[in-house]
Amino acid sequence: MRFLKQIIFVYLLCLTHLISYCQTDHKLTINFNQKQFKQGDTISFEANLKNYESISKTATLSLVIEELKTGRKWKYRYPLINGYINANLKINDQIQDGVYAFNFLLQKKFFGLNGSLLNPLENDAVLKYFILTKNMQMESNIISLDKNNNFQIHNILFQDSACIIFSRPKNKNIDLKIKIETPLDSLKESLDTISQFIVIGNTADTIQLKNNQTIKNYQFDGNDSLYKTIMPAVVVNSKSKKLIDNFEKENTTALFSGFDATTIDGLESNEIAQANDLFTYLTTKAAGLTISIDEEMGSTLMWRKHPTDLYVDEIKVDPSFALEIMPSEIAMIKIFPPGTTVGFRTPKGGAVAVYLKKGIYKKEKKVGSNFSIVGYTGIDAIWK
């Protein structure tokens, strides 16, 4: 009788903790704040990696959400630092009622890039790279090429998407052809996979959490990829507009849409691409614009004796960065004269905004010297 009571107690314990994943043969444990939600609610989940010290102090937790009825998928990627992550997903009104599988995949590696230089020169031994993130942070470093002109960049932590730009420390006026990929884009080498199910909406689907045969037979297809390193191509909706008009509409925010700017087309005109470097080209387009380069003090861009701001994809950068950009990679330049309000300020020396080719506007989508890369999902994100 006592043994029977113990069995009943264990059964009830698991039943009252449906939010937790009860299996013990997994490296990961996943906990949700609840199992049934409605649009506008926030799904909070907590992931713990057991014995992370023996596996990796920095790992990646990939999440693939799949709607059971339609097979539609949503994909996210989170950093797992010291074996832990606590994240929130707010459910957008566009998410339909139904049952959803939350597939968590543990990947030992942190975000990084593997690359190859496809057009090496005889003296190429290193490359320089810059990463521009959406929260206006910039990181630069030097990487070495191996004997096969391959390279690796390890442990990059950034949220959402970023732009990475490669250049040669010397011979800057010679085009680079680089191909990159990230191992995290493939889910085939996951160390652990856990699938749990939640319900969206006040429907009878709640019963399916226990009784539905589809759930009982569900197996996540790990052959799918999480992300593509290069962002998806941009769809141009209007054929009547010029290519540059579509690009500007899709890539320029309101803060950089002033009518006082001079816009230079780098998509349908070869004028920018044929320039020796960006700075030389700018001085021919803006009379009085000068640059002083000092290796110790940094570089200064001046217009009529006042500092001029330089932006790349609307991220403010040091003027010396202009020398690292291949002119052939530029889609558009906007020149704001002195006194024009740009961003949140009105610089006395004006501003120059450079936009790099991306998506459908980049003829060689997988080869070049600049790429848009997808990093980690924010701790607070929206599921839509």
C-alpha cells in the first residue's frame, strides 16, 4: 500500500509540473512559465545546461517553433552563457490559435564565421574586418589566412543582424572576393534536442497536449537550417521606380530621409565603383570636404573647417573607416550639407551616409567583401 502511494505521488508530481521537462537523460532542462497562452501574452522560458563546465561555458541554444497543423516554422538563436538563458517571447496578434512545438537544440559552438578569400594576391597573409551592429557598436580586428587562404572568426556576440566588412590592410583598391558561412546555420550537429508543446488560444486543443497522436509521434526534422548567414534577398515590389528609389525606400530611416541631401546612385551607375577609394570620390562631390589621417589621434573628416559625421548603413563610424570600404560595394551615398539635421543632431560640418549593397541589390549574393549576418535573438523578442 505504501509503495502504491509512492507511485501515485510521483505521478501527481509530474502531472502538476507539466511546465517542466521531466526526462533526466537530457543535457538540457527547459521550463516554461505556463503551457497555454493567448495573443498578447509573453512566453517565458528558462534553459539550464547540466555540467556546462565539462561541455562549454559558451554555447548556443537554437529554437525552432513549428505549428503542427500547417508546418510553418519560426527560428531563433540564443547565447547560452555559463549554461543558462532566460528569455521572453511576446505573442503577436498574427499568431493563429493552435498547438505549437517548441524545439530547443543545443549547439556547443558560439557564433563564429568560416571564410575563404577567393581572389588572393601573392602577399596576402591577413585580412582586416569591421562589424557594425544595429545598436551602433563597431568592432575591428585582424585575422590570419592559412595556406589555403581560409580563415575563422570565433566567439562573436551581437543581437539581431550586423554588417561585416572585409578589407586588405594593403592594396585597398583591389576588389575582394570572399565567401563566408557560419557552422551554427546547420542544426545537424546538435548535442541535445528537446521538444515541448504549447497551446495558443482558448480552444479544445488543450486536450491534445495529452491525447493527440500527432504530438505522440512528433519528431523534429534536424536537417533544416536555422539561418542563412547572408540575409534574404530584398523583394522589389515596383518595376516603374528606379532601382535606387526602391533601395532608398527600403533601407533609409526617417532620420536620414531629409530633402536637403544629395543622393548618389551606386546601383545603376558605375561612377562610385570606378573610384580609387571612397574618400577621394567624396572630395570630388563635396567642395571643401577634407580628411586628415593621424595613426595616433585618429582621422577627422572636415567640411568648411567643421567636423563632418560619417555613417555606414546609418551607424556612425570613424572617418578612417571610409578607406576600408570598397567603392564597388556601395549602393548609395547621401551627402548632407553643413547645417542639415541628421540623426538626432545638426552637425556644423554636415554628414555623409554610405549604404552598402545587400540582398537583391548585390549581384554576387554569396561573394563579396561585405555581408549582412544574423546573430542572436534578444532576451525580449516578439513572436510574429
